Amino acid sequence: MEKVKVSVRELVEFVYKEGSIDLKFQARSSMTIGTRLHQLLQKGYKEGDEKEVFLKGEIVSGEISFVLEGRCDGILYDDENVKIDEIKSTAKNLSDIDKGARVHWAQAECYAYLLAKEKKLDFIDVQLTYIQIDTEQVKVLEKTYSIIDLEDIVRSTLLAFTPFAKVILKNRKEFQDSISKVSFPYPSFRKGQKQLAGAVYKTITEEKSLYANAPTGTGKTISTLFPALKGMRGEGPEKWFYLTAKTITRTVAEETLGLLEEQGLHQTSVTITAKDKICFKDETNCQKEYCEYANGYYDRINGALIDILSHETVMTREVIERYAVKHRVCPFEFSIDLSYLVDGVICDYNYVFDPKVSLKRLGEESKKKTVLLIDEAHNLVNRGREMFSASLTKSSFLEVKNLQGAHDALKKSINAVNKHFLSMKKEMTGQGEWKTENNQELTAVIEAFVETAEKCLGEQGQEWSQSFLQLYFDSLHFVRISRLYSDEHRFVLDSSGKELTVRLFCIDPSRLLAGVTKPYHSSIFFSATLHPFSYYYQQLGGSEGDYRFLIPSPFEKEQWKVEVQPISTRFKDRARTLPRIVQSIADAFTNNPGHFLVFFSSYAYMREAYDELMEHSLEADYLIQEANMKEEEREAFLQCFQADAERRVLGLAVLGGIFSEGIDLKGDRLNGVVIVGVGLPQPGLEQEMMKEFYEENGKNGFDYAYVYPGLNKVFQSGGRLIRSEGDTGVLRLIDDRYLTQKYRALLPDEWTPFNVIK
């Protein structure tokens, strides 16, 4: 008999949830209040009662054996009687709650069944405890069930879930039948590729973590996805996430799955696209009054899920959009719901790592059966800092305070925040400063604002502006990060005129990143530029028991023509050296064939160079990267680089920008790359905090804060040049620091030896 594992919460939401997405929004918005009120009621439990108890059991329904699991709020004991307590916070008046929501009773009934079966109870009590978020008054609804009644209820619930279960089982069986027959989709392995795939497979079978530096040309996507899928045979892991920061690498993962399907693989995967990108409406507003895809979402979603799971395997953005239109459901929420039902998920880092948006229904048991494949892992260091940091501005609170219809309680809570902002600003001795300790008083007034805001959001019939919603979410995130605040954080104040920005800045994300990945079956961190390796290994949370893997470039050194011209690009020298730098760019372009990309450390520096270049009258079409380019503009930029173009192209771009990684201009689409400078971040509060922090922890603070992050941008940009075995080209590095011992030692092997241009 086949088994299906499902969480109680997932089960009852699929079967009993109804209505519109804004109901889900209200449930999410009540998280802070809900947690506090849950804990408040649980503190009132008497000695011997239990809270947050994990329950698990198996029940056969039809031809399927269901493994049910979940964590109940409380188990209460009174003499011989045992009672399940399910706590729900609500913005409704308690007098309006008569029988309780069916989905709430169903959740409690499932827990009661699991407990009664475990303890061999003939009867068990169940209570729903509703607590009103404004008054904190409580209403308790109680029922007594026999084990026979509970079994009937649970079987009935599972019967309604059976169509999902059958689709899941069918897809799982087809996957297991196909994976053993699927072979590597290329006739031979590239240099180092077989070793990388073997390292990934070994890591997964041993339930460990791997940090792999695999240079461009290794074929990282197939070398990680293929062994991960092979590792899911039999009793191995059941799910994988392919995490990346770039749209282009998500597309490569989808194409790789398509390639494996051509070899006979059957698996299901979904790509999650950001809500603001995939939303069908002009404005991303999930209120049912505005969006027909949100209105009645839960009434239609089950049919949409069964339909797409029955007919599709690789569910890309285009596939999601097609079925979302067909069933009139929100495409973003559709992809989120699908992510719990498929074998694999392709998405951004934040759906696993970010406290704001990580997938909350993925429980600890599910994580134990899930593999994380983390592409371009060098990006996760800065993204980790961002995700575990939070900021608020004084002006954003005043803007909401002045909104028409703002409640007195809301204005009062904002006044308390503003008063604290003014007090902090008054105590500042300069425009920017930081402290090691968090400001607990500020956290308290922000938390009070969040609770007041949640009460307002829970009111029926009240519409709120996007600025208020954004401030609420920013404040909620601030409170969450306050709870994570540790030695790796700094409390930062940044003043400009009347404005004051408060930031909880995460300097070193390694401990928090490691905490996120720990529950998962395995984590594979890989990139072409985990260099210097020791820096990224530490920053990504590597520990003594983890595997490390470094392989050389699969390309020959002869494919590279590397040149260094020692001209200072330091800020103080730029006006003086700009004519020489531009002449060097012109010489590289004139003396070598084909299309070129030139990278600069900033937009301003790039513009100055462009103005100077125009005086050289080069036979070229100039392209310039603009800030905040749209996807179609980026694509148009890249489409100009064609091997058969009538005129040569000279593109100017920014180090660390959209054209410095994730683009693949093979053959004669790109023949030369010039990098101006060493990519050092601009000095500022954050970089100086990082420098001080790492020096205090025995590291070279300047290297950690400036040199290593800067060089990674250089490595990424230089890596655009040689993309296949047939590529050749010139790489010119313009900066005198490349001739120092430190920088020479940090350059990739394939970039040495180099020619020095006098």
C-alpha cells in the first residue's frame, strides 16, 4: 500500500479553506499578535499540561496509507480527562463567533484523533480557544468526541484530499520508475564535471553540506541537479529546491530539467516568480474588492492544482500564468501552493532564507527530506546581510500618521515611535553612528505600533493605503530581526536633514545562514567564484564537518590573453589618470578583433569615460548600461552582441551589475573584456562597521570589508569572456594594484601569467 505524508495544517487548509486571498493576508498579518497571545494563554496552563506537542500517526483511507503529522497548541489534563486545545486569535467580536470555523475544528479534530490513537483513548475533549486581539478576552468552545467519531471525521477529510494524494502518488511513482533509467544527457563529461557530480551525490547520500568552487564551463546546473535527482531514489530525500538570485539561472535550471525529460525523466517542478512580476493587475493589490484573481481564490484553487498537476511537469512562469487565467486564481499564490505539492522548486534565495517571505508551511519533517541546491552562492553573502537586516525611517511613520482616517490608537502609537526617533536624533554627535547593543525601548514602541496596525488591518470594510501596508510589513520585519539580533549585528543611526534612518545591520550572516540550512537533508553551495574560498566558506556558514570541493577551470590557459596595465584608478587620481585609462580601452579595442565589454566601478565613472571615449572616434556602436533597466532593455542590450553584426560593439557596464554575471555570450558574440579598477566598495558606515567587526574577530578587516567583495565582482565580470571550449579573447585589467603580491595571489589560475602593458 502506498503512503502519503501530509501535515494536519496543510490537509485542513486544502480541504476546508474557502473565500478570498485577503483572508490569508489577515491570517499572515496577525502573526506577531497571534504568537504573543498564544504564549499568553499557554502560560496559564497548569502544571502537567503540555504545549506545542508534535503528533504523528498513520491512517488508511481507501487504497492509501496517510501519515498525518503536526504540532498542536496544547494538551490539557484533568483527572482522567484529556483535552486538545487549539488557540486562534481573532479581530472579530467574540459575540459574533457562535460555532467556530470549520477549518479550525478540523485541525483540532485531527490532533485529537492522533493523540487519542496514541494514548488508546476511547473519548477525548477538544476545545477551540478564541482570543480577541483588542480586548484579549477569551471564548472557549468545547466538544467531546469518541475515537470512532474522530476516525470518521478524519477519514472524511482524507477522502476529500484523496484526489490530491492520487495525483501526488502517480507523479511520485512515475518519478521513481524513471530516475533509475535516466542517464547523463551528454556523451561525455567536461573536465571536472564528473568529480563535481560525484561530490554532490556523496554529500546527499551522507546528509551533509558541500561548498564547491566550480569555474565557468564546468556545467554546474546539470552537475548538481542530475546527482540530486539520482539521490532521491528509494528512501532518499523527496524534494529539492534550486535557489538562485538571477532570472537567467532559473531559466537554465528549467532548460536542464527539460533536457533530462528528453532522457525519460518524469518529475514535477514549479518556478516561483516574484509577486510584482507575475501579478496580472496594474497594481499589486491582493484585496478581493480590487482583484478578481484574489476574490474567491480558495473556492477555485483545488481544481486548478489538480488540473496542472495532472497535465504538466516543468511548471514555468508561462505555464503557471496559463492555468491561473484558466481557473481565475492569483498566479503568485498558485505557485506558492504548488510548491508544497511538487518534487522540486526553482526560486529566489528568499523563499528559504528570508524571515519575511520564507515558505512557512514547510515543516521540520519536510525539511529533513529536502535538498537545497544554492547556485551563485557568492551572492548569498550580501543577500544574507540584507535578509537579516532591517531599517525604518522617521518620515514613513509621519506619512501614515497624516493619512485620512487614521485611528486615534494608530496615531498614538506613531507618536510614541516619533518621540523615540526625535530622542535618538538629539543624542547623535554626527550624521552617522553605530552601537553594538540593540535599542530595546525602540523595539518595544515599534512592536506596539505593529500590534495596533494589525488590529486596524483586521477591521472589516476598511481600505488601507499601500504606504501604510508597506510600513506595517517593514515594522513587522524590524521586530523579527530584533529577536534575531546578536553579536553579528549593529544598531545604526543615519541622519540627513530632518530624516533619521534606524537600521539593524547584520555584518556576518554566517551563523544565521547555517541555522536556516541545518534542518534540511543536505545543502549544496556552488559558484564559479567562491574565491578566496576560505572567506566564502566562513561567510556562508561552513563548519568543520562539511565537505569542500575545488576544481580547476575546464578551459585551457591559451584561450585567455590576459593583460594588466598598471594605472591608478583610486578616486583621488581619477581626474588625472582618466585620459590614460580611456586610451588603454581604445588600444585594447583597436588592437583586437570583435565585440568588447568594459566594466567600471560606478555609473559616474563610466559616464566620464564614455564622454572621453567619444573623442577617439572608434569604429564601434556604443552601448551603455543604465540604472534600473527593464528586462526588455537588458535583452535588447545583449542582442546587439552578435557574431555576424556589421559593426563592432563596445559596451560599457558596471561591476557587480546585471551584465557582470549570469549572461552567456559564447563564441564571437564577445571577444574582449576590460575591467577598470579592483571593484572596491565605496567607503561608508556599513563597510567601516564590517572592517571593525572582522578586525575584532582576528581577521583582516580591510580585506573582508573591501578587497574580497570587490575582487568577486572583478572575477564575475572577467568570467563573461570565455564561456566554452572554442572561445578565445583578451582580458585587460587596468589598475596598478594587480601587480602587488596580494592581488597577484588572489587572481584565478587561468588569469596567470599575464602580460604587463607599459
